[in-house]
Amino acid sequence: MKLSPIGIFDSGYGGLTILKEIKKLLPQYDFIYLGDNARTPYGTRSFETVYHYTKECVQWLFEQNCNLVILACNTASAKALRSIQRNDLKNLGEEKKVLGVIRPTAETIGNFSQSKHIGILATNGTVQSQSYLLEVEKFFPEIQIFQQACPLWVPLIENDEFESAGADFFIKKYVEELMAQSPKIDAVLLACTHYPLILKKIQQHLPKNVQIISQGEIVAHSLRDYLNRHDEIESSLSKNGEIQFYTTDEAADFDKHSVNFYGEQIHSTQIAL
Ligand code: DGL
């Protein structure tokens, strides 16, 4: 059997913030990253569209011999993961696995709050799907979740405007709207893989006692646990510490912008789906 890299997927750049943390914890594995930059953002699109786009990208990663694919995108995890797991894996390959970022986050989120009031900042799509409410309820029924959609943050981040005064206005606006829902919120989850880039700015508008939860480390630790529990998957993975990057849009553009998300220069290849 040919050994397999781990596939990491996002609508664009955001999944790089997750891959960065996974690579720190699990440097021995090989990864293939795919960003669907040509069709980003996903956060404002319908369930059907996000499902259709995500399925195509997962299929492409399977064709590159990935047996395990992580949807490093909250919107795709919220809108496409369950349908792919339930309806498509039987046709795409029974032995293949697709995991998302919402469940591992929901499994640990309750440990971050004393007040049991947690705020969630996310895209429209993730908020409307109610996925976090449903998943957190399974593990921490005593926790109250307050959600705030932040539709302008991804465009501001992707257009390199996140340091500007215009960005400050919208960061303050959404953070204040979240906190107005409950003064008891003492932990806020960045439930979009783009948001770690504006973490410091978000922090400036939150009361001092509020802790920010970023997903990268949570997902990385959850993946390590998963591989420890699933030897049949772990033993099928290739381990040369190599990472390949692919984008559905222009590679030079991807390489330029990805530094903000990944912290180092990368060299990507453009693909057509
Ligand atoms: N980074 C994606 C997420 O975690 C959303 C970006 C987009 O809207 O495409 O939800």
C-alpha cells in the first residue's frame, strides 16, 4: 500500500493557521494543503454551494492519495462535513476519513470558562448553521453560547486591510455586539480560521478578564489523539516531514498573502478543479 499524506483544506488561506499548529505538534507527517481561493469566501454562501465546493476539494485531495482529510475551515465543517461523511464517503472510498474543526473545539471549549457563558465569533454561515450550539450542548450542556457573525472580517483580512483604521471600526463593532449579548462572557472562541490574524485587535476591545480561544492548538492536539487511537490510519501515513501547497487561484498571489497566515514563505501550485 502506498503511504499517504494528510490533506488539509480551507476555502482559502485560513486553514494555514491550523496547519501551522499541526506541523508544530506533528512535524513527522507529510501534508497536502489545498486552498479554494478562486471561490472564497465560503462564509456568505448557501449550504448547497459550500457542500458542492467542499466535496470537489475533498475529492481532489483523495485523488492525491490523502486517506485522511481535515476540513480546516469552520464554514465547511458546519455546512459540508456531515453530508460528506454520510452520503459521499461510501462512493469516494470507505477507508477514507474526513474530519472537521468544530467537534474537537466543542469537546474542550467548556474548560475555558468559569462563568459558563462563552462567545463565538464566526462567519454568517457558521453562525446560521447552529453547529456550535448543537455540538457544545453534547459535551457541556451547562454552557450558554452567544454567537456573533462577523461578515466583513474575512474580506478585510484577505485584502490585507486588517491593520487599517477601517478594520478597527468593524472589529470593535462586532466584538461590542457580542459582548452586549451577555456581560458574563469570560471566553471568546475565534470560530473562523482567518481570525487569529486579528487576535490582538480583538483583544483590545474585550474586557481584560475575557480569554480568547484560538483553534489551531486544539485541532492539532485532537488530531494527535485521533492518530493515537486509530492505528490503522496512523500506520497508513507517510512520514517525511514534507508539505505541498495548492491553490485554485493564482499561485504567486497565494504565496504572497500566505506569509501572514503561515509565518513563513511557501511555494504553491495552481490547480483547476
Ligand atoms: N476560514 C473559514 C472558516 O473557518 C471561512 C472563510 C470564508 O468565509 O471562506 O470559517
